[in-house]
Amino acid sequence: MFANSASAPRFALISVSDKSGLAGFAAALSELGFALLSTGGTAAALRQAGLGVREVSEHTGFPEIMDGRVKTLHPKIHGGILGRDRDAKALQEHGIDPIELVVVNLYPFERVVSEPDCSLEVAMENIDIGGPAMVRAAAKNHARVCVVTRPQDYAPVLAELRQTGQVGATTRARLAARAFAHTARYDALIANYIAGESGALPWLHIPHFERQQALRYGENPHQAAAFYAIAGQDDGGQMESLQGQELSFNNLADADAALECVQQFNGTPACIIVKHANPCGGACAETALEAYRRAHATDPTSAFGGVIAFNAEVDAETAEELLATQFVEVLAAPAYSEDALGVLARKPRLRVLRCPAVTTVQPRLAYHRVAAGMLIQQHDLPGTAMPESRQVSRRAPSPAERADLAFAWKLVRLVKSNAIVYAKDLRALGIGAGQMSRIDSARIAAWKAADAGVSLAGSVMASDAFFPFRDSIDTAARAGVRAVIQPGGSKRDAEVIAAADEHDIAMLFTGVRHFRH
């Protein structure tokens, strides 16, 4: 950092939208001999805290103009930040004081555009120009300048200043890397917002992933892994770990699948059990306990070591039943009673997550890495296919069958393709997942039900895509299926519908496919 003479002031330029911890940090800098430069709201906050502040406009000799749009874009600011030892003559010639510390975070663009009534004009006014310029200048010149973009870094910076009078080179480099990431994230949010105004996928997509947590390993022990959050994407809340071992890559993947599935049924207690990214049990009921019992009965063998998700509070009785009937890797729910947490604490390795209920799911993008790049698509949000479903069979489904078809349709969306779900009384009876042919998924789902001692008589069947042949309908009829829901769209739809009519099976077409690879 600059070697100032004893009489020369040490300048810290402070301009922040996030004022968390600002007063204490600035007061400590002042005590350490720094002169504080600031603008607008930050300067007002510092004065309110009783600190002496020099306005940037006073420092530069040039007033803020255009309602504050232009205030820090001045050679006395950027020269002070970018100056090097070899620039000392130029700095002196032009009366530019070196700026040793730049504390800047940017206009709250992300927060502003998240407001439902935010207009494009308001969004544009919240794009920071001077802030990123100062941050990037300070990060570029981190050999001489320390740049701070987060309140979390105030304490370590102060600790070094108090200990040695300087911020060390290693810390300056680390903060500079964080500063460039800060502005990159900011620009990515803006670019994606503006591109998203058209409603189409952008020609250049700039996701920004922030590392949140290192994981023990990936899908397998030889693969390193970490969890990264996507900046600017709010899906209703964060998982909160209440107890248990560290979450693994597979735990998080399965918990995400289970939560996405169970939250489709908000409004009535539901339980979904996931194993290797596929639901292996699911049910709705009047209580969380009954929903669990019915979901577990679908496939008790596969449920062992699974991830269990609820959309309702878990009470002590439900917790007792869980521990008594199976080994659970992860339990996720929006809430737990105090007694339930006491019961679950008897299994300290059990991972217990509290996950806020999602009432509205916002559109988002789904990513799939391939060798040459990235496949990006709109997320397959749960649709309201049932009201628009078209009856194609002679027989109409009964009200009870319609309710079961709606349940099965929501569940099959989260099963790997080819996917088949048999259901009755708002409960999955058999699930066939990930087969190369649809008939095999239908057979496996029926075999799973038989293996669990579950009858398919009077059940319904859901398929994530159309039936290419009538064989799956014949298989379902032999098992006792009375109604089917599927997208339709096969060249052999007429043949498939005829098979349904032969077996007196009600059939609905949704016109919506739910492949999941």
C-alpha cells in the first residue's frame, strides 16, 4: 500500500447501499487515522453516527450533477485509486491524493427488480455506474489499494490494520478477487434481467453461482463437489439444517426432488419418499402421519435409506413412526413440533431440514452440462393440466377417479422417463421409472405394487408421455386400472383409445408432456 508521510492523510472512500455495520467500521477507520470520503446517503449516515466526513464533490471541486448520476467519475477519484508508486509525480502535479481504502457495494438492483411492481425505468435507474468503476479500479490496483465490497470483511480488515497498520498483500488479493466477482455478478443480473424482458431465452446467458457449502464428495467418493446458489434466483427460501451429518451431493439432489414434488400438494398434508432422484412413494391424507404411512406402504423396500419430505408440520407421533419403520437419510419439512425434534434427536446422524413452504413457484431455468457446453431450458413448472384435460374415451372418469388422476399426474411429472404411476385414494400404488420402453415401466410399476402386497383394482394410471402402442393399456387393464391420464399425441392414439374403450377405461389427454431425464 502507499507509503504516506506522517502528515499526509490516509483516505478511505466509502459509498455503500448495504449499511450493515457501517458506523462501527467507519468509526474504527477514523480512529486509525483515515480521512473519510463519501457521497449522498452514506455521508449522511456517517454524519448521523457523529463522524467527520468529506463529501466527494468537495474533494474533487466538482458538484454532483444529473440527480447524482455523475459524482465519483472524476480524475481525483480514479487517479487516487489507480495511482502507483511510479505515478507519484503525476499525482502531485494534479493535486490528487492517493486513496488507500475503497469500501463500496452497489445500488440494490437485485432487490429492486424483485419487487412485483418494478418497472423497466425504475430498474434502469438502479444500475450503478460509478460504483463498479471504483470497485474495479481498486481491485485492479490491489497491490496498493484495499477494496471491500461486503460488511462481512470489515472485521478482518480492521484486525490487520490494528495489528500492522496495513492490510496485507494476501488479504488485498483475496478481496480483489471477491470484488471482481461482485461486479461480475452485478452485471450478470442486469444482463439477464434485460434479456428476460423479451420473455425468451437470452442469446447469451450469464449465470452466477455463489459457493455456499463444500460437500464431502459428489455422486461418488472420488468426485469433489460443492453446493453453489444461483444469484438472483429465489425459490421461496433456503434449507435450514437442524441436526445430522453433513449433507452430501446425493442428499441435496434427492431432497430437492422430494421438495419439488411434495410442494405441489400444498393445501393438504402430503408425504413424498425419494430414492435415487425418483419418488418411490407418495400420498395425501388428513394428517402428516397418515400421509407417511400410506406413502411408505407403496414400496417399503425402496424407501429404506430414502429422503422423506412433508408439506406439513411433523409432530412427535409422525417422528416416532418414521424412526420405528425405516432408516431415513434426510427428513425435510416446513416445520417440526418441539416434541418431534426431541424424538428425532435420538438419531443424531439423521439429517433434519426445515424448508419453508413454497406457495408460488417462480419461472426459472434448468441447466444440464454436456461435453460441448450447457443445455438450458425453462424449468418444467407444475401445470394445471387437469382442468384443460380432454376426455377421449367413451366412459368419463368418476369424481374420485378424477381426483386420483390429478394426484398421479402431479407425481408422474417428477419420475424419471419413461414414467408410469398407478394411484388410488390419493396414494401411489406402484411406480415405474427410467425404463427404455414404456411397457416395461408399466410392468415394473405393477410388479412393485404386487411385491408390496398392494392391489391395483380400481386404480388409475398416469404416464409422463404418450403411449406408442396399446400394450401398456392392456397391461393396466389386467391389473385393474379404471382410468388413465396421458399427454396424447401418438400416431396410434386411435388404437390406444380403442383399447381403453374395450376395457371400459376412462382416458384423459392433457396435451402436456413431462419427460424428465
